[in-house]
Amino acid sequence: MKNHKPTKYRQSKIKKLHFNNSFTKNLITDSTAKTKSLKPFFSFNNAYLYKGDVLNSSSFLKEFCDLIVTSPPYNVGIEYNSNNDVLTYDDYLKFTHKWLLNCYKWSKNSGRLLLNIPLDKNKGGQKSVGADITAIAQKVGWKYHSTIVWNEGNISRRTAWGSFMSASAPYVIAPVELILVLYKECWKKIDGSKISDISKKDFMDWTNGLWTFNGESKKRIGHPAPFPKELPYRVIKLFSYIGDIVFDPFSGSGTTALVAALNKRIGIGLDIDNQYCELAKRRILHELNTFNFQEAKNG
Ligand SMILES: C[S@@+](CC[C@H](N)C(=O)[O-])C[C@H]1O[C@@H](n2cnc3c(N)ncnc32)[C@H](O)[C@@H]1O
């Protein structure tokens, strides 16, 4: 992950940005509402974690997200602590509809959703997961912008040949995942700080929708399905302004909230599992403290 310095002019503007630490009170909760929204599980600097269920529409009571970066469970039998990852395909699509609808409600009109999902599914019957989720998202109201293909160089999916060297029933498996680019009302961003901090090279490279970088190690992070920091990093730099609110409703080890806070955004993570929230808390504390120490050392 590279560190790009904004120009001097922008640096002075950035310093003036006020990250309001009580923003959760103002933006996510609604003092006039009868139901209470979630209280933060943890917060540090500009990173906030909530323990709760994305299927519960009153987890948050207001529109607050500028950008959602997330990767939901893929329903491929991963052993998560608190959710079943072996639903029928029909139930998985119903689950998808529900959480996409809640995230739609929690997004600002200019909100964007960058959704990391599988292209397809081979185990237990071939399914066009990417196409099906794209259709559901649009049914919910999300507008389609484009699709980034993430080539994660993972050949572990290469487990079955079907009929080897025979046209009888060969299997074709692409070692890629998708990152759908969706938005709520209008693609052009009209609110926020209007300050971008992406370099010319990264802008040119990343607007080419074929991204190649490795996945993350489960063992290193201590979570069964983390994505690498590079994924939210690119998305945040390309699709959000400094000071924007970046939300991950399936926060897991807290990668999105961490990367957002490291890059002068406000990062908010939601996860249903207490242990993953604890893991994300430790990770955020460790990395943000290390980052603050380096910043102080370098003046
Ligand atoms: C694919 S992982 C996300 C990993 C994350 N991107 C990271 O880098 O660590 C999916 C996460 O969704 C969480 N989850 C599953 N069902 C949920 C629900 N209904 N509400 C909130 N979180 C849920 C799981 O606990 C798991 O941590």
C-alpha cells in the first residue's frame, strides 16, 4: 500500500477538516426516534466498530454512508462463529436482498456501494452468483455503474477438472472475484470535502477495471475470510473524498474501517460476531497507534 502526499495547498485544507468524534450521535442516531440505534462497540480516532446485525433495519436510523466497501459471506461453507454459511441458494439470495435494502436506506443519495462478491459458484451446483446479486441490487434500487474484475491469482479454486481432457463435461473456473460499482441516486459526487488524494498514476491504473493483487492470509489476520488492505485502499482513494464516511456492514477483522481511518476518512464497521469485533478492535488500536507514532516521529 503506497502513501501519497497531497499537494501543499491540499495539505493546508486537510488540516482544517474537522472530524467530529460525536458524529455518531448526529448522523447515525435519531434522538426523536422511538427505537434506539446501536451504540458503538469501540471507537478510536476516526474508526468506529458496531456489533450488530445488518439484517436489522434499526441498527442505524439515518442515512449516513458516503461509501460502502464490503464483502458479504459467500455461502460456501466457511466456518464463521455466528452465521450459517451453508444456506440454500434461494435463502442466500433472500439474505442478499435484505442486507442490500438496509444498506440502501443507510446511504446518502450520493452514496456508493463497492461490493466484493464471487463471479460464480461451482461447488454444490453451478450458479451465476455475480449476475444474480447484480440483479437483486438493482431491484432494491441501487444503480449499476460498472464492474471491476479482481484477479487475485488464487488457483486454489482449481480443484476439479470435470472430465479431464475430454469434452464430455469439463469444468471452467476463473480465478477472479468481482467488485460491483453501484450508487444510490447520482453518480457525480456533490457533497463532501471535494478533496481527492489519489496520484495521477494510481488514478490511471485503477480506472482500468482489471485489478491484480493477492488475497489476504486467514492465518495472519486470524479471521476465516479477510480481504487484503489493498482492496479498500484502492476503492477509498478512487471513490471517496477525504473526510467521507466509509462503512463496511460485514466488517470481520475491521480491514475497511482501519484503512479508512488511516487515510483521513471516517471508518465504520458492523459485524454480528463479538470475537471478530474484538479482533478488529485490537488490529485498529495496534495499526493506528503505530501510524500515529510514525507520523509524530516524522514531524
Ligand atoms: C467475508 S467476511 C468479511 C471479512 C472482512 N472483509 C475482513 O477483511 O475481515 C464476512 C463477515 O460478515 C459477518 N456477518 C455475517 N452475517 C452478518 C450479519 N447478519 N450482520 C453483520 N455481520 C455479519 C461475519 O461474522 C464475517 O465476519
